Amino acid sequence: MTEVAHGLSETRPDDDLAATVRPRPLSLAIPALAFLVLASAGMLLEVEPFISFFYMSAWYPTLILLDSAVAARTGRYYLITRPRFALSLLGWSAVLWFFFEVINFRVQNWYYVSLPPDLPVRWLGIAIAFATVLPAIFLAERLLEGGGRGGRGAFVADRWPTFKVGRGLLRGLFVAGVAFVVLSLWWPRIFFPLIWGALTLLLEPWNYSRDRDRSLVGDLAAGRPGRFLRLLVGGAFIGFIWELYNIEARAKWIYTVPGFESFKLFEMPLLGFVGFPVLALDCFVVYQSLVLAGVAVPPELGRNRRIPPRRVLGAAAAAVIFSLAALVGMDRWNTDSTVPRLDDLWLAEPAAIERLAAARYDDLFQLAESSPADLAKTAGVTPALAQSWIDAAQLITLRGLGARNARLLWEIGITSVDELAGSDAEQIGAQIRAIAVRPRSATPPKVRVWVEAARRASTAG
């Protein structure tokens, strides 16, 4: 199909830049790799800001490394020299993941711990982190595509038998998508996996009817499985990196997938890794739908549409409103704790907190590793009181448990990690929920995470 047939405009300035700038991948890859190493070392050594913001500190240099690899293989950067496309991909990436966060209000498959306590910093950090999802998926697919015969990529099959796409098939895909959504939201404990792939089934019929070149069904029907397979493989690769970067981070997500709380690789249940290839399909299909709706910049060079300013403003306003609403919901339902500060230690008087701060006790993580004698001398309290502070700090900092949850444990008589380790998860969870006022406090899966972490800590100690 020609550009005229699709109503496409002439090449835009960022495409000119992408076509004319000669790639020098090492000039960007080396500093990106150096920063990634620095961020990783800072996180492992618990140095700020890397310990609290490791995800974005690691992922943005990773995106530069991926784009540099694309440039080295294809002779052209995919994002770095195309600012309009990069901005579009980053922005819609955040919005798409906010959509999945809204879905998680219902399915409750993961929650976040140790996020920044200051709301503007927390919300901005979340948005910047979520903006990496689509770029990572697209770069992985592009990296697999480059360098093969006819640009299709040598890693996957180039052809397979063609087939005809009729209205019945498209209607069946859409109905299946509706069924996936209904089942996953109505009975999430059983059908939660269906939410991954639902967007592909819902949107692919529309994409195919508008532009078969932007449709995975169109690819498969024409005997071109390359893009479909590259997305699956690239999604698995990116998913592995997501989980790798999450495992030792302080601000992180923890999965509570029904029936899959054991047998994990990093934080992810082993079977959960099957979802990443499917997520990659969702990401591709959603972005192509946005392109066809005229609110996103196309991935292809020379095919940038002129988007009417009113449509841009309308889409941006809707995206911002939706994202803010999702952030409010995340704070209420998906975020279980923020980074604890010294003044979160409810057992200590304000004057004692001031003495600790003056003595360079920066946070409760440092306090949790103190000796009772040194702490008692610094704060001017008895060793017994100092020990109770250390016990509380160790609870607070255990597996992202947080000050609010630790105080609830304290109120039901669990005052140390060792006591938590010897507790029955179902019993103490029920006790906490009876006195808690915050939604989803001490849900059974969360309490099982706490007790298991306490048992590991007690055994290691």
C-alpha cells in the first residue's frame, strides 16, 4: 500500500534526522553501560538515589544500550534520533501501564513497597518508570528484526502458509477478547491470566480492518510470522530483564498470584514468565491502534502522520486525567508501603528522633542494623528501649513491610522479626484486618510474604 492510500504525509523532521545521522553506537553505549554499572553498584551498596530509584536508573541506560545495539546492527537508531516517535512511545507507554494498574485494582496480582513517601516525587517517578515498557518491547523486536534477509531478521522463520481472514474470524477474536476481560474481572482468582492477551484479541480486528500492515493477523494471514515471533521472543527477553532489575531493588513490586506463591525466579512465579511474550503482543497491538486513531507517531520511518492539534490536545488531556486517576487508585490499592523515615518510629519521642538525626542516623534501615548499646548512648535512652526501637525498625524494613503495617503488627503483639517468624499467617492477618482502616491491609497473600521473609531472616540470623 502506498502512503497516499493511507493518507500519510511526507517525511517529518525527526525522520530526516534518523535517516541522516550516522550511528556511532559506542559513543552512547559506553557511557550508558558505565552508568548502569554505577547504578547497580549504588543499589547494592544502598547508596541514594540509586537504592530508591534503581528501576529508572537502570532502565534508561538499558534503553540506550538496546538502541545502540539496533544502530550497530541496522545502521540506524530506532529512538535516539527520532524525538517525536520516542516521546510518543514513552508517553503512551506510561498510559498503557496505568491501564494495567487499574486492572490490578481488581485482580490483585502484585503490589508495590518502599516507594518514595513524598507524593509528587512518587507520582513522577512512577510515570517515568512506566514510560519504559513500550520502548523496551519495541527495541527488542527491532533488534531481532535487523540484519536478516529483506529486513525480516534471520532469527525467526520468514514465511509460513497463508490463510484467508473472514468476518467470522475477526468477530470471533473480538468476542474472545470480551470473554477474556469478563472472566478475568468477574472471577480473578481463577481467570486472572486471561487479562494478558485480552487487548490483542479486542483490538486486532479493528487494526486489521483499518490497515493490514499494522495488524498481526494481517502478518500471519499473509504468511509473514516474523514480527509476531519476534515480539514473543523479545517480550520474554525484556521480561527477564524487568524481573532481574526488580529483585534487589528497595522500591519494587511483589507478586501475590493465586496458587503461584512458590517456585519463583526472582520475584516472578516461574509460570508467570509466560505472560511476558503475550504482554509484548498487547503492547504492539495497542500502539498500532493509537497510530490508526491518529494520536501516536508511527514506528516506521517516513510514515509520520500529521495529527490535528485538537486531537493531540484532546488525547493528551484524556491521558493525563486517566493517569492521575490511576495514580490515586494505586496509592489506595496497589501501594502497600513507602520508604520509612526516622519520624515513622512511633516508639521514639521527637527529641530522641532529633538526636538520632543529629548523630547521622539517616533512616530506619540504618537503625535496624545498630547495636543496642551504641543506639542507647547516642539517643540517651536505656538499652532496653533502644532494643525495642531496633526490633521495630527491623520489622518496618523487612520485605518492604513499612511503618504502617509494622505498627499494626505491634498492636496485636508481634514486636519483632522472630515473633513474626513464629506466627501463623492466617491468624495474624485476620487480627490485623479487624483493626485496620486502609483497604487491602494485611491481605492473606501479603501476610504470607511477611511471615516467610521473617522466617528466612531468623534462619539467616
